[in-house]
Amino acid sequence: MSPKQLIYWGFLTPPTIGQINAQNYDTSGLILSNTGKYTSDSVNKAFVGHGRKTAGIVADVVAQSQNRMGVMFFAATLDHAREIMASLPPAHSVMIDGGLKKEDRAQKIQQFKDREIKYIVSVETLTTGFDAPHVDVIAVLRATESASLYTQIIGRGLRLHDNKQDCLILDYANNIDRLFPDGDIFAPEIRAGFVGKGEG
């Protein structure tokens, strides 16, 4: 069954592409390596060390998430994630990266799932196999090399929850324009914007 059908029949939460009220990262200089990944130098140039821009983006996410339950940030690098964390309320935010000890990672994830904290910042993690149904905001602050990875990221917010009407997608790295020029984030299944019953 396609994502469109799963949304139509009520098995997934509809995504809503949000209006961006902050300056996007400039991803025009990203360079793909022979392995199909963006080079670390070009990623760092695009995302790291832009303190004022990152602070403005985080402020926009926080403002748009005021009446939301759970917010996932997807960062480009570890340093970038630290910059994001610097602009989030420390008592309500955690960062998850591959270097965390297993027990520390589990504790932080559980805090987020229990809604003791509202914001979780992910670095190269939580794109698959992560299930927190209350997540209703996905903030993408990294560039993805493939449409499939992007849809996996978006999928973290499409789990059903009693108090969730939709999942707000906020993309500050031009992924939709780059990967889905026709505007369909699950092309050709789901149209960018609110998708509900009766829409194709």
C-alpha cells in the first residue's frame, strides 16, 4: 500500500509543508563525492559556523512548534548539532549522535518519548527504526543526498497519535526544491502541502 493510501485510510498522519520564516542555509555549494555523499568540507561550509542564521532558524522552529508536542531536528554534523542545541532551551532539549554510550542514548530517547523534553536533535541517527508517535514537527536542517533518505526522515513524524492532526515539515536546507522539483515529497504519492482524504 502506498503512503498516499495509508494516509487516506488513516494509517499514517498527513504531512503539512510549513512556511519558512527564516533564512535558509545556502546549499548551492554542496559537492557529491564518488561515494554519493556530500563532501565533509562542502557540508561544513554550508551548515557549520553560521551562528546567527542557525539561531534564527531554531527560533523559527520553536515559534512554529509552540502548540506542538514533539520536535525532531536533523542536523548536518556534530558541530552543527551543538550550534542548534545552543539556541534551544537546555532543560527541554537533548542531542543524539553515534558517539553516545548505549545507556545514555536510551535514557535521552526515553525522556523524549515520555515527553519530559520537547526537542531532540539528531546527528546521523534516528532516520529509521525510531518510533515516537507524538512527534508532530520535523525540522530538517541538513541536506540529504537521496529522496529515499528524506522520506525516511519525514516518516519519523507520520506515526499516528490521538492528539495529532498532522505533522509539520520545516525544511531549511532546500531539500524539497532539490529532490522533488514537482513539490511531491513522496513523489508521486503525496503532494507538498496538507494531504487529507479526498485529495490526490
